[in-house]
Amino acid sequence: MSQYLILIYDDEQAWAEAKPSDTGKMMEGHQAFQAKHQSAIVGGNALEPTATATTVRPNSDTVTDGPFAETKEALGGYYLIEAADLDAAIAIAKDVPVFTGGLEVRPIMVFN
Amino acid sequence: MRVTRDLDAAEECVQDAYAAALTTWGERGVPANTGAWLTTVARRRALDLLRREALWRRNAPLLVEDEAVASPSDPAEIPDDRLRLICTCCHPALSTDAQVALTLRLLCGLGTNEVARAFLVSESTMAARLTRAKKKIASAGIAYRVPSAAELPDRVDAVLSVLHLLFTAGHTAPSGADLVRRDLVERALQLARMLRTLVPENADVAGLLALILLTDARRASRTDASGGLVLLAEQDRSQWDRAEIAEGVGLVREALRRRPPGRFALQAAIAAVHAEAPNWHATDWSEVVALYDVLLQVWPSPVVALNRAVAVGFARGPEAGLAALAPLAAEPQLAAYAYLASARAQFLQQLGRDEEARLAFTEAIVLTENDVEREFLTRKLEALQP
């Protein structure tokens, strides 16, 4: 088994303007996802919007307001999962509810 | 392939098997089941390598699941091995370029220098691209296995896209001095035949194999003695490869039995109409238009719409053809497409609207990147000069 990080990217603007019925559906979607893939999920969290982010660059000793990269679809949450291979990880990722955006599946690096 | 546990080693074994094939077949003739023969040779070679170098100990990535080494003589195992390999090479998580490159390298046994030539890039660029692709397979955990029955149709589609790309790139080279890249066409045909033996029940595979055969059957008549382009209308049909046509037509019939028919089956059916017409004028253009109508439904694309419009011109006259082309001028995907301008030019010429035809030919000449096509269009333009 390998571990994969599923990064959830979505349009914050669209999400902020979403109807309560849509956000409710999204929450239910995540609960259903977590129930279905209970055995595969190692961890996961939703993140506060990028407006709350702070970027730190230790080499130049700077601390600035905002996310590391400004993108229309921003990182809004993640799941850490366990899967046999990439196909299995993709199959799980396809069950993650997204609003308008998409997901990035990244293998966790293994150090020997 | 599972035997080696290492894609690089697998690559060498496939190479060696092809080299052995050329020597042995030269001496004793081609065996009945060439695919099985190659896999068996590659597997034996892999076992040799394993014993000698214990390669898998060095880096055993998760390319392969743990299982006992199957007997090389088990015939049921052999098609699976190649299906496993081609589905890995054509995994949608790899870039299209990487998919084609890996397929040429591992399925066709081409050397890195030959793959580089196929892509018109330097050998070092190709070596880096192949290394990146293999690294992704290993570190992202792209499985080295036959897709499940549920996944198979999607994965075969991905393989077919790669083969189709390979074939079209060979049939009309997108750039460069030659119209046809024979090597690429041969590879596409070889792989399509292989895929056909691996998933014989798949109608799309039958359709693509038919399309390749029926298109390739015209190869001898597509260029003249000096390498110039000869249009379908002017081709010497006695030079067409009748054996390929017969095989292709049989496959088209089989592929069209599935409802709705697939995109490749329909394209092959159109090629079959041409293949069976004794000459250009006797072509059943209404049938061609009808097939394009269905194709537009299952595979809506501006290029298909363009081909349909051209067929309309032949079925109902140049005026009708121009009318069918008109709405496509606004299509952004066709804005830089030489065929739209050249089709318009030829209809305009037939209508005696020479001034407009000259403009359209000039536009097509600017847009095409194939030298043979450019020369052909230039000749047409020169013939039109007042």
C-alpha cells in the first residue's frame, strides 16, 4: 500500500457566493465520502480561505500576507489516503465532492 | 514483464527479444504466434538477467505485484503480459508524448535514438523524456497490471488514441520533407494488430485496425515518382493494396455491428466506400455524407464537419460544398487549419471564381507545415495565375 495526498482545489469566489443549499450538499458529500472510504482515509482537513493565509520565506526572512501563489482555484482542503496504486487512488479521488474545481493526486515520497 | 521487476531491465529484454527474432526468423521463418514467441524470448532473457545481476535487488519499485514467476510456456499468460504493458505505457496519468514514446520504446522495441527520430527531437531529449515517464510510473504507483473489466474500455480507448495519433502522424507527417513516415505507419499497424489479438471482442479496436488498413492501402498511389502529393481523385486505384482493403472491409463490417457505431468504425466505413469505388466519379458520395452525419453525432469535431462539408460538395456540387464550409470559417479550432482554406479554394476554382480561389490557395500555403502539401498547393495556385 502507498499513501497519496488528494489536494482539493476550488474556486473560492464561487464557493463564497454559493447558496446554503449547495454548501449543505457539499458537506453531506464529504460525510458520505468519509463514510465510504473510512478504511482508506488516513487524515484530512478543510482549510480556511486563502485570505487568511500568510506566506513565509525563511531564506529572505520575509513574511507576507496572502497565499504562496494566487490562483483562481485555490487549495481548500485535503485528504491523506492509502491505496494499492495510482488507479485505486484515482478511483477514490473521483468520489471526493468538488464545487467547480478539481483534485490533484500526489504520491507521498518514501525515503529508504 | 512482471518477471524483471524493473522497467529498464524489461526494456533491454524486449530489445534483445526483437534482435533475437530478426536472427532466428531469418534462419527458420516467422513463427505462427509471433507475439507469444517474442514474449517468451523476452521472459527467458529476463530470467537470465535476473540470475546474473540480481537487478531487482537494486531497486524494486512497485511496478509489479509480488507473485510467483509464471512458466514461460503458459500460453494464457502471454497476451495478458502485453496488455498489461500497453495499458501501463498508455496510462492517462502520463502525458500523451510520454505515452507514445513509451509505447514505441517498450512495445515496438525501438531504440531511444529511433524514438527520438519519430518525435523529431534529439536523443538526449528523448532519453530524458523516457526517464521522466518511467520515474512517474514508479513513484506515482501506476500499476503494472491488466485493468479490471470495468476499467478496460476506458483504458483501451486511451491506447487507441495513442495508436491513432501514431498512425496519423505517420500517414501525413505534420512537418518535414516527406509526406509519409512509413516507420510510424508500420508501428501503428503492428500495435493495432497486437491489440486486436489481446481484446478481440472490442469493436473500437476492430474499427481502428480497419481504418489503418484501408487508409494505408492507398499508400503506393499517394505520391508521384518525385514524391509530390497525388489527391484521392487522381490516384491510380490499380496500385491500391487489395489484400489490405479486403481485410479492412471485413473488419469494418464487424465493427459496425455494434450500436451505436464507434468513431473509428465510421471513419473506416468512409475509407471503405472510397476503397470499393472503381474511380473518383463513381464514389457513392451520398453514402459518404450519410456516414459523416452519423460520425458528427458520435464524434462532434470541427475537422469532421469540414470533411463532411467537402463530401457535400462532391455529392451536391461545389455551390453546396461552399455553403457547407461557410459556417466553419468562424470555428476557432480551424483558424490555422490549411485544409479549410484548400477545400474552399478548390470549390471556388470549380465555380470559376478564380480571384477568390487564388486568395484561398495562398492562405492554405501559408498555413500548411508539410513541404509536400505546400508544393502541391503552390502548383495549384500557379495554374490559376491570370
